[in-house]
Amino acid sequence: MLTEVADGIHKLIINFPKGMGEVNCYLIEGEKGYTVIDTGTDSIEAKDGWKKVLSSGIVIEKVVLTHTHQDHIGLAKWFQQEVGVPVIVSNLGYEEMRKTRVSHGTDRLNSLIIRHGGRSLPPKMNEDPPIYDFDPDGFFENHQHIQLGEELYEAIWTPGHAPDHFCFYNENKKIMIIGDHVLNGINPVIGLWSGEEGNALKDYFLSLTELEKYPADITLPGHGDLIYNLHARINELTANHEYRLQQVLQSVTSEGKTANQICHEVYGNVNIILNLSSFMATLTRLLYLESIGKVERRKLDEVITFKAI
């Protein structure tokens, strides 16, 4: 059930339907119990996985979140209100939670997709989940040192995959808990899941550069296998994005195309309802190319197209 991946750190794979299908949660040993990093989705399957862990007698001291995407925060409210465990999130993460509660983030997402040439999301996808309807018990901010288990880790703000994404670095043990910012063998999707336009890919590139300052012997990602050469993996991800940027740029013409049209040309005949990640990756690349003067946008009948400059 638990696999020790470093001294005092155990990996637990929590399975659930849809999305990535699983998430890596990490349990860090401490005198008062384990600190849990991320939770899995609010699903029966994920709860069952955690109930098996709890029934073994393991004591959870607190839950700490890397970011507030559903597969990482999904059971935080359950941990707090049903299990009785405090939940710690970044100040930026709490802002994202409150935005969703107040302004209906899925409405903004739907509007963003339509504005860039896609079709409306199905009603069930266009609903805000109740997982954000709670107040965390504590907060952290960029470069703050927080205790995970018995060790101090530096919280490092790494926007890109999510605007509130944080990694945790232990300088003594050269361990990086990296969430979804860098994955092994998978390119993390750089998307605009809140429905707000922004230059997320630029943020991602800057965050990758920031992480290069930290020597890590072992890196613990939110999905997939562990990473043992973080700098090499960062270089691979950067090269992959440069390749895709060239693909997107080559697809843009002087007449202009929507993000949805370019997504189909780059990724094939995908259904963006089922493959929303491909659409998001295309859109954030277009917005990045716009920011560096490679493409420009036009707006006709409330639909945005991009054309080459």
C-alpha cells in the first residue's frame, strides 16, 4: 500500500475515475503522525483508498496541498471535516478556492472555450464542485519554510500548470516535492482552467528556470514515476514545448485561425470536450506566441482568431 521512496517519506497511489486516473500522495513521517501531500479527487474510489490507510492505524497530522486542482484538493474537505485533520494551503491557493466559490469558475471556462472557437461544455462538466466550500486551517507563502514531518521544506511558487502551484524543497536531503510542475515521461498540461486568460506558458518557463537553482537528488511528482535527474527532465520539457510552439506557429496563417482549429491541426481530430487538455495546450501556446510578437489576434462576432505576423 505504502512504498518508502526516501528516508521517512512514503508514496501512496490513490486511484479514481476520469482525469489522470490516479495521483501520487506522499506521507511524511513525524512524531505526531504523518503529513500528507495532496489527496486525490472527491470520489468513492479515492475515499476507499484512504480508508484502507486509516484503518491500518496510521495517524495523519495534517494535509498540505501543492495546488488546488481537483485531483489534489478533492478530499481535503473530507479530511478536515470527516477525519478531523487540519488542511494547509498557500495563500494563492485560498484565493483560487474563493474565486471558484464566488464567481463560478466553470462559467468562465465555458466562455473561454467558446470565445476561442470551441463548443459549450456539457451541463455536467459545467458545474462547480463543492470541494472548495471550506476554509483551510493554515496558510503558507512563497519561500516560507514549513514543517513537513520533522523536516523543514522551502515552499517555492511555481506558476504555470496552475497559478497557485507550489513545490517543496528540503535542502538538507536534496528532496524536491514537485506536484504537477514536472512529471516523468508526461508533459504537464499548461492550461487556463479557471477560465481567465493569462500567459501561463511564460510563467511556466520562468518557473522551470527558478527550479534549476535547486539541486535535487530525488524529485517526487504528483503523477507517475519518480525523477532522479531534475535538471535533465527540465531540459526535455523545455525542448518539447519549443517543438510544439513551432508546430502551432506553422499552423497559423495570414488569414487567421481559432485555437480550436489549430488544436485539430496539431493534435488531429480531437473532441475538445473529451480532450480539453489538447485545446488548453494549444491556446496557452498561442497566447505565449502573441506575447513575443509572433502572432496577433483578431475578434469577429465575439470569436477570436490568431494570425501570423
